[in-house]
Amino acid sequence: MGIKKKLTAGLAAGLAAAMMFSLAGCGGDSAQDDAVDDGSLMTVDVFDGLANYQGEQKGWFAKVVLDKFNIKLNIIAPNVAGGGSTLFDTRSASGNLGDIIIYGYENGQGAKLVKSKLLADMTPYLDGMDNIKANQLAIDAMNETMGQEEGVWGIPGSVSSLAPTEASEGLEPTFGPYLRWDYYKAVGYPEIDTLEDLIPVLKEMQDKARETEGRDDIYAMSFFKDWDGNMMNNAKQPTCFYGYDELGFVLAKADGSDYQSITDEGGIYERTIKFFNAAYRAGIVDPESTTQNYDTMNSKYKEGKVLFSFWPWLGQAAYNTNENKDAGKGFMIAPLKDQKIFSYGATPTGGKTFIGIGSKAKNKQRLVKFIDWLFSSEGVYDSGAQTGGAAGPKGLNWELNDDGEPVLTDFGSNVLSGGSANVPEDWGGGSYSDGISALNFPTVNVNDIDPETGYSYNATMWPSELEKANANALNQDWSAHMGGYSTTMEYLEANDMIAVSPGSSYMSPQEDSQITTLRGSVKTEIVNASWKASFADSEAECDKILKEMRETVKGLGIDQVLEVDMKNAKDQDAARKAAVKAYEAENK
């Protein structure tokens, strides 16, 4: 499983069930299908496969949408409701999945939505919708994936004006070896040549932390099982430090130069498992790793009880408060000399989830205007606030200074750094965090440049914020010992330690049911063996477990699944290279 929130298991199966129903009328073939919109208050049901909240949108974002469109958003979230397949089946059986639909279109899902007549073609409503029209490249790519020669059935999210070869992340990559810099400093900044060299360094750090804080429940590393899929998810992460990412049972390098099965003897995945086992035998792995979930582990980071993080958005988000950073404490990327960190390239054709209009929706023109606004500068700031990384509403979170540069207000600085505050009554009142958009659908890459300001939508990349960020004791010490670079990305790029995988709209095709069945048996064996080997009492036992696992999955039919995954991985690389050529041709 990847690092991002996934659609509830079973939704894809529900799509097949939807095909059983013969739904009458597309409902969106022409603007004349709608009765005259009198502009009155309208409650809009949003079937949202990304949402982590169900119910009526609250707070300041609700007021923005109400004031602009006289719309109330009612979020229907299969992630929250549970039984996502049943919810999908029930709603699609009536021919009305939602007024607005936010959903994945990979693996044939989008095509089935169109064929089942659950989506409306937005083409008749696009006059003056310049923000939607600006994303024609993404719309065309989505249509190609769905097998549609014409029509606008939705607009993919996370579109970008950046080149596919540019990193989509901001100041920090998605992956990386992050450690508690204050304890790294305390043990004398030892050199770290390879992944394996982290173990003695982390052991020193753990000993120092326990001595300093007078507690024995501090561990260098802590794991969890929640996200295990085709492999042990935690074990996949260090492979990303060396430019690999997963596709089924294959680990593929960002540049297409290498493809490995996760069961390869001597492969990068086995290297990670042996790294974990060596760490366990060194006594630096939390013994609760095999039983705890992500939330339990995350709380330990907040309490300062874990010293190493696979991702910046785990360690830094949990522990790098302004107070801790001012005291010189927090997670920063380690100077791992042989790292070449995988980075997701920007996607001019967008991501794998789209937003569209339901075929039975009323007042479709108003809904299309709302979607067009979501792709505007103002919409990106407002709908992508905090959860999407955007700066939030202008006038509340930020403003332009006398030089025309965006700067955070005191209120914005507080809430964007994790502080709690109530918004003024004229903004709707209530808690700021409660008012954040529940859509959880980033329309535009927040690191893109806002054409209205000339700066990124992401406040952390503004000159004013970079200046403040580098003023704390933690960042200053990190910079002083990392060649004077001011940000992680600057350090990685300058030292050729980042491997950007070009962004593309490639999606793996829906696999045969026989392959799915085989995959289920194989991945169970791989995951179980990975955990056992990681916590083996000796190196010899670790090797034995891995050897037996390779033999077992061979008998279970892994080669048949690998043939599919390997083809998909190579097709993905071809699509990435094609995306680069298409972008270059488009932008000459």
C-alpha cells in the first residue's frame, strides 16, 4: 500500500455491481436538461472517495461556499461510513451516486461510471469556465484512460504547470531518513556512509536520549502494520532512499534503469529486511512494533519516544513544533552519503482521482461554476488549506505586503503551524481546523506558482516564511553541518541525491481475477515472512526465513503475478518518458 489515504476496500468491486443496473438517461447531455436555476439555497451531496469526514461542511469554508454559490455541501464519505461497497451499490442502484462525485478513475473505474450513466458530461456548461478549460491536457489524458473520445466527464486533481521532471514536493521530499537532529548533534555528528551505518549511530543516539531523559522506553525505530499490502510497508520505505518505488511485487527505479522483484535474493527489499533485523538485534527497535497501529506509533513521536522517521510528514509533523525547533530539537534529514531519494514528478495531466457532476444533479451549471472556482487561485488556497498544504484564505491567513509579496498573518502563522484558534465571526466563527475543506481533494499542486501573486500556493516556500524557518536553532544547526543549505530539497538537489520520477497519468490496467487471487496468497506469505525475518533472533534465522519464503511463493505462483507487474512497471516508465516528451512539445 502507498503512503497516501486509499479508497475504502471494496469500492472497486461495487463498480462492477453498478453495471447490473440499467440506468435511464445521462441527465447531463445538454444544458436544457436542467430546470431554470432560481439561485435559491441548494444542498449538494458530494460522494467523496477521499473524504475522511461525513456530514455537512462546517465553519469558514462552508461560509465561503455559501456566500459565493448559495450551496451547502453534504459530504458522503465511504471512508467514514464503512461498508464502502454497499454504500456505492445502494446509491448507484438508484442512478444517483451524488450531485458531485470525487472518485478514482483508474483500473476501469471511470469508464464504468460513464457507461453506468452515473456521470454527466460537463461540455454544455463550460462557457466561461476558464479554469476548467485550462486543464484540457489533464481532461484529455483522463478521457484516454477511460476510453472516451469526447466529453468532459471530470477533471483530475493535483494538476501542475510544472514540468514532469520537476519534483512535486516542496521543501521536503516524500521519503527520506529523518532523525532527531538534537541527539545526532549530542553524539558528535558521526558520518553515515550507508543505510547499514545508521544502526550504530542510532544506537548511540538511543543511549544518549535514555540517559538524558531518564527513561528506558525511548527507541530509535518504531514500526506498524496498518499499511501492509503487497509487502511489509515499513520495509518498502528505505528502498525509496535509493530511488525505488513499488508497483505490485516490483520495485522500480525512478529513471527506469532497474526493476526488481521484492523476493529477489540480494535485492533492495531483502537489504531493508536485513537492516531491520540488524537494528532489532542491536536493541533499537520498539518491541511493540508488531502489535501497534499507526496512531499509537504516531503518539510516541509526539512524546519524543522515537528517534528515526521514514518520512518528514511523520517525524517533523509530530515533533517539530515551534517551541521544540527554537530549543534546537526536532527531526531533520540525515547526511546519508549514498542516498538517492525517490521523488514524484509534477503531473501536468493530474492524479488518479477526479471531480465530476452526477447525472441526476440539479442546477448543473451552478455546480460546474463551483468546480471551476475550486481550480481558481482563490479556490486552490481555500480548498487546499492545511490538509492540502495551501496557505488558506487570503485576508484571514495571509495578505500581500507593501512590496506585493505574500506574508502570513499572525492568525495564519499560528494555525498553519498546528496551533488552534477560532476564526472571526465574519468568517463564520468556530474552530479554524473544523472549518477546513472536508473535500480532501487538491485540485492544483500547491507548490505551483499562483499566477496572481507570482509565488507558490504553499506558504512554506514564500521568502518571508523561509527567512523565519531558518531563524530557529534547529534549522540553523542543521544548515551549519550540511554545507550551508537552507532547505532539505536544496541540499538533495545540490548533491545529486534526488531521483525524480517524471509525473504521468499512467494507471495499471485492471488485472485478471486469477492474478488477483494468486496475489492475495503470495502477498500474505511475503508480509508474514518479512515481519518474522525482521524480528529474528539471529542473522542465520533471518536468512532461513527469507529463503523459505522465496521457495513458498514460487510454489504459490508468484512468477505469473510478477510477469504482470513487470510489464506494468515498464509500461509506467514508458508513460513517464512520453509525458516528458508531450510536455516539451506543448511548451516547446
